[in-house]
Amino acid sequence: MLELMINSEVVKVGDAKADTMLLNYLREQKQMTGSKEGCASGDCGACTVVMVDLDADQTLRYRQINACITPLHALHGKQVITVEHLKQHDALHPVQQAVVDEHGTQCGFCTPGVVMSLYALSKQTPAPSHPADYLAGNLCRCTGYGPLIEAANKVAVSDIQDPLDEFSGGVKIWMNQVAPIEAENYCKPLNRKALAEAKAAMPNAKLLAGGTDLALEVTQQRRSIEQIIDVSGVKEMLDITPTVSGWRIGASVPMNQVHDFMREHFPTTDEIIERLGSLTIRHRATLGGSLGHASPIGDIAPLLISLNGHIEVDDGEQTTLYAPEDYITGYRETLLKPNQWISAIHLPRLAPNQHHAIYKISKRYEDDIATVALGINMTIGSDNRVKACVISAGGVAAKSVRLRELEEVFVGKPLTLPMVHAAQQKVPQVISPLSDVRASSAYRVRLVQNLLQRFYLQTQQIETRLVHHA
């Protein structure tokens, strides 16, 4: 039996299909039509709701999610707050009032999603330093965003008295008492042994951690997923732990937590992870999910290659480490066997003389697919000679690749502008990207060439960015 709390109502569902999305259930079964469907892919934010669960210290945690790509079963034991619940006793919620006060709505289609993102913002302690980040997953074609950003800034600094807090005690009690999910078409193992048993019992089931990519098979490609194994509760996949040489990051750790960790330990990755989807997406997305789909335009594989990282694969008995450039064998093809799953990512610590950068070129700053991603990691000695070099790229081949021919141009030689020019001249011989709706082949080649020079300028402490993201 699936059991979740929708607003203040405990709902038990016994007959939902494994691939039922939360938005469809809200609108079609519960007649809660405040949440809208705009894109059915997690891009526009019109469907945004707030998911509430308990963290390790029994504190309620509020995160906005895309209802259109969140499987209903994934919310077992959690509370979902929709826009219908905010207004209490015929008075607007303070977050709704902030949008009104700042004239933040015109046609109104996006407004429910915007309001729910701002509600999630209002529940954060301490207040985030960049409130507008909470709106990165909400598109609005009317307001120009100025009024919405002002509303976000107002919400972030206001001491909001949330009328919904009176229900929080009961929510906690319910969450601590709800039984594990029982469903024939949906399984949520809690450890690697149970996961191995589930895969053996349900060999055709799809693995799901956040579902931000898998759900698109349902909402965009109109495929049916009959059975799902939810790995978001597997304890061995939920921790970030130190190793002898670096760190092990569980494959099911949500990307917003990964972002916090990487910002501290690998600060050069801050921007690209910030641009991976939006905060709404990162509340559900995972490293394992991104690597599992092996997209040639994913951001994580080029990043992992450039950091000399490895992918840990498990079968319940033993684990194996693969370099990502070897693990991904072709277009959405990998070395993964039917009885295996991605369990973690391993990253070595960066040495003081390692210069690392990862670049992403896309039309939209956030929540967009890369035209080209380029990662560069050079170990430079005191004599300015390149001791070691890794160059990785996404968007230039059928899979994310390591550009060893370009690396050879630099290794053993001083890092100078003429050497960069030599590497630039070699780029057309090394990659042959496709032309598609995002960019031509020639443009992608030029991007790689220009990013090589950008990396060099950064090593010389020369500013390369004229315009900064707001």
C-alpha cells in the first residue's frame, strides 16, 4: 500500500501504476488543478509543489519538486504541499501576498509554481544568500522576472509566520509511524543485499533514484514502465565518505547535497553543478541517474573524467571501479550488466599544483542541455611544464570522451600561448561533432578551441568573463 500525505490529508493508494506521476494524480484523481502542466519535463516549473520529509535529526525538510516528473510512489511516507493548501481562513499566505505586493503575476499560468518555490524558500533556515536561485526552475513569459525576484528577496528576509506550522507536529508523528511501502509493481530496498534480491525478483524493473531523466520516458516518449525499483533508500548509496585518496559519493545522494559538498572540496565545479537543471531538479536528481543514462550531452560524465574520477558498480556481492570514459561505451550504452547498478562515484583529492576547470556552453544559463562541455585538469610544475593533463568533452561525439590527442600536445611542455594555439589547430582532427538544432559541427569545434584558450588565460589570472550571471 502506498501512503502519503497531500496537504493535511493522509492518502492511501492501492492500485496506482508504477509510472503514475504526481501531477496526473493531483489533477485527475484529487481534482487539485492549481498545479499546471506546461512542459511535462521539469523545465517550466508550472507544476511545482513542495515535498516535506524528515532529515536525520527529525527536522522537517521542505524542498520544491516538479510534480510532472515525480513518480507518485516515490512520495510514500512524505508530505506534498500544493498551492491549494497555502490559503488558510480566507487570508492569503504571506508568500502569496508577497507576489501580489510586488505585482508578480500577469497571465497567471506560472503563478502557482512560482508561489510554491517561494514557499520552499520561506522554510529555509538560515535564509539563502541568493533567493533568486529558488526561482531558477520557474519560467514566466510575462513579468520579465523583476517582480518575482523582488518577491523572492522579500520572502527571504521576512519573518514569515506560516499558518501551516500548526500541522507540523502531526506530520512528524505520521511520518514516524508510516509502514514501508508494499506494492507489486514498486519496490524500495533499504540496503545493497535487498537491492540485489529485488533485481533478481524483478529483472525487467527500471531503477529509479530521483527520476528526473527516467520519468521523461513516460511523459515525453509515452512509454509505460511496468515495474520500478526505487534505490533512493539504499543506505550504501546515500553517504559521502572520505577514502584513502579522496571521497566516495553515494549514487543516490541528491544533487543539491552533492553541490554543497563539491562547492567546499572541489570549488571549480560550483558553477556547472549550479547549472545542472535547476534547484527544483537538483532536489531529486542524482549522480547515479545522470551517469546511468549515459547521455552524450550530460554534464556529469565530462566533469567526472576531468577529475580522474571512477564509477563504482555493485552486484550485491562485490564492487568494481571503472573510469567513466571506459564505462560509457557508446550512445547511451555502458558496461553495466543486468544484475549490476551504479552504487557510488569516487573522486581523488586535487593537489595544490593541479589546475582544474569545467566549462558549459548552453543557450539558457540554468536548466539547459549543453551545446559543449569541456573539462581540463593540468598538473603544472614549478618550471611551468605540464606534468599531467586530462581533457574531457561532452556534446562532441556519441558519448562523453577523453581527448587524449589534445592532452599529448601539452604533456612535458611549458604551458604557453603557442602551445594552446597548437592544440587549437589539432581540434578539428580530434573531434567530428554532429550538427543539430542546438549548434553546427563547426560551432562546436570552435567552442572547444576557444575554451582551451580561456583555460590558459585563467591560469595566467586574466579575467575571461565580461558578463556575470545575476
